[in-house]
Amino acid sequence: MPTQLEDFTVVTADYVPHPDSTRNLGSYDNSFKDCYLDGVLYTDTITEISAGSGVTIEGVLLKDSDIHITDSNYLYFGTENDISMKWDGTDFHFDVTGATAQVNVAA
């Protein structure tokens, strides 16, 4: 049985909607300020509600269909991280590994 507190209802069980994809956590008008999770967050999509705020993931900002990577963080390509790029605030670093690697630059 739920217990009513000042601003929340406490339930001593898992929060699982029934049926699937039928419940929301918060609402557009009554949203949570911050969310702290320990573990993995599985989601179908991440939608930006307010224009200009973006989403930051460990030094990577996804904003307005652009990807912004903060200084000194690498961007890796390939299943073995064959290519890496980073900007350290002063210099641009571009590294290609593997004996058969080729770099093609198109105008």
C-alpha cells in the first residue's frame, strides 16, 4: 500500500508500467529538476524539450543536430578505434593505425 509523504508517494516495489509504454515519469508541466541514476539507462530516443540546452554525455554535447566535443576528448572511428581525432585547445590531432590505412581528403 502506498504511503503519502509531503511531495511523493513511496511504494515498496519496482516501478513497472502495465502494459508496456503506458506511463510517464513526471509530465511536461510537472518535471523533475535532476535525475541521478546508478547503472544503465535504456531508452528508445532522447528528445530535447527546450531549444538550445542540448544533451551532454561525458564531454560530448549533442545540440541542434551537431556534436560538440570538449577539448582533449577523443573521437574514435572503427571497431578497433582505428582512427582517432582530438582538439586539445591548441592543436588538432588525427591518428590512423594499421599498415594499410589511407587518408583521403575531398574538397
